[in-house]
Amino acid sequence: MSTPIALVDCNNFYASCERVFDPRLRGKPIVVLSNNDGCVIARSNEAKALGIAMGEPWHLCKERIKTRELIVRSSNYTLYGDMSARVMEVLSHFTPLLEVYSIDEAFLGLAGFENRLEGHTQSLRAKTQQWTGIPVSVGIGPTKTLAKVANRTAKKTPACNGLCILMEQEAQTKALAAIELEDIWGIARRTAEKLKALGIRDPLQLRQSDPKVIRRSFGVVLERLVLELRGIPCHGLELAPPPKQSICVSRSFGRPVTTLSELSEALSAYIERAAEKLRRNGLAAGYVTVFLHTNRFRPEEPQYSPSAGLALPVATADTASLLRSGNEILRVLYKPGFRYKKAGIILLDLIPQAETQGALWGSPDTPERQSLLSAIDTINRRHGRRTVQFAASGVQRGWQMRSDQKSPNYTTSWSALIAAG
């Protein structure tokens, strides 16, 4: 028997996080909005039943959906990220073979549990719900692709009770017959159209197709997908996350920004966040890119979307050094007369901080400087982001994105802790 692989997926994750700390939301339609409350990025089942589409602009949605029962929340990524970490911690109690795939999904290797798959995974579901308040669905198959199919079946079929096991070919065939090509992990609309043009119109026909022919027409990725549909593993568990190739921090502004001083303040705040991510991963950056955008959805306004980069003499994770470089680039890019909607920083040429080497015109971050920045990071983790910050990132921050209906950071802020009474 093949080694079972499980895909655990949190049900309506963002909406479920909101319900954990506000039980009054249970059973009510919930939508979560993107940055600046622009469009719908998450929906509870009740909201889906109202016909609310993923990605639908909120200003159009609220005109169309008139019910007072609809609950609206601005995205709270601090809360969602912390709840995700808690879910993954619970899952690690059920197997040492854990790959965190996304904020609300994880692949689990279940070698050794072949004879008690159902009991083990139902216990996993129950404990995750009990310890975190987040409901999950589980799909199990001999490959990652079939585990994805099983998970979709578990979520879409009430009779599955949140668990679908596709370890036998008969069960796999039945599940594949019930879905479309576009429902398979890794097959986008255009790929599905090309497959249909070749006479491959459903997942069963794809499974039966010649892998070599598929490789000649589509490449090795789709060839491996065909093999995985046949139960032949081609994608192992990634138990250690791959090294980061870049770090990007960008946000849309809550209102148009026109002055260099405000742009500099916003960019400095993003650089602070990017530098903290660098240090958390033990990395240093050797190249900095800055970009600006006006609002492309307002074609009547002048448009300008520049970007530029700068190679650093020595790779660094020092916030102050990155602030100097980023703002140097910004001063070159900035042009008056435009209404800027977004800015961002990208850090590239990342290397382990311990491997940075000096150069003729620069030296690596000193141990004293690293200790200072580490202390700042520790204070901000314990007492909340921006407890200690660089003055360049501002205090009032009138450019910050809108989050008019954001829930409290229940798990990461002392002031937001729920009090009894």
C-alpha cells in the first residue's frame, strides 16, 4: 500500500478566525475585504449562498446585497497569521512529517497510520477544532494531487463529514469523475482549454493519457500531474521551507499621496517591516528595489509607475542602512504632480547574514549593531509592532490603508485581550 499523504485545509479560514473570538458571528454570512476594503477575498458558506463572488468589488457588492445579516470585516492578517501558526502547531502533534503549504493548508505524511487512517484523522480534526476553534477538512491520497482531489471532495460532499480517503483506485475514479479539469490542482483555464482541444475533456481522460505525449505538449510539470493522478508520487513533502529569494513589502494608500515627505514616510515604514523579516530569517540583502504606482483604475488622472534598484556595497539587514538606500532611490523616482496610490520595497540578492563579506567601501553589520536591532525586534514582538520604531516611518501616518471594519488583534496585543465580565 502506498504511503498516505493528507491535505488539511481550514474551512473558510479568515471567516472562521473572526468567529473564534466573536461567537455571535456563527451561522451568519461573513465577508472579509482586501487591503483598503477594496474587494471580497473571503466568504463564509452563508455569504456564498447569497451569491457574493470572490474578488467582487465591495462598493458594488454592498449595493447589490441589502440584507442586514451580512457581517463585513477588514482583513486582519496579524490575527490570521497567528491563528495559522496555532493550527500548524496542533497538526504537528499528529505527525512529524508536516509541510506548511499556505496560511490555511498543510500536507501531512501519515506513514505508519495506514491501518487507522480514519480514526487518526478524525481525532486530528476534533483536536484542531477544540484547541484553536478552527474547523478543518482532510483529504487523503497516495499523492499530493490526489490528496487535493480528496480534500475538495471532503469539503463539497456533506456525507464525507469533513474527511475523504482516496487510497483505492475505485474511490479515486469516482472522485475524479465528479470534477472538472479546472478543479485539479495546477490546471488553469487556458491549460484546460488546450487539453480539451486535444480531446482530453475530463480528469479521467487526463489520467489515461500518455505521459510522454503530455510532456511534449505541455512540459514536465503536467507529465508529473498525470503520474500523480495514477497514484505515482512525483512531489515529496517539503519539510523545510526553501530559502527566500526575495522579500517584498508594499501597500496601497488609504488616500492619494502627492508629497515626497509622505511617500518617504510610507516607504520607510515598509522598509522597517522588510528589514525585520530579513533578520527573522537570518538573511541580509544585497540589492534594493523601490517602486511607485498611481491609480490605474482612474485613467482620467496622469499615470506614472516607475521603479529602480540599487546594489549595496555589502549585504545588510540593518534597517538604517536600508532606509538610506531606499530613500535615495525614492528621491530619484519621485515626480510632483501625480497622485500616488501605492509604494513598495523589494529586497533581493539575499544571503545568510553570517556569510556576508566586507568590501573596499563597506563592512558587514557589526555584532553591536546586530544586538541592538535584535533587541528592537524582541521588544516589538513582546509589546506590539511599532513599540520601538525609526522616526523616518512617521507617527500620524495619514496615508495608511483603510481598515474601517478590522477586528482586534485578539492574540497578539495585550490591549485587545478579551476580558471576562
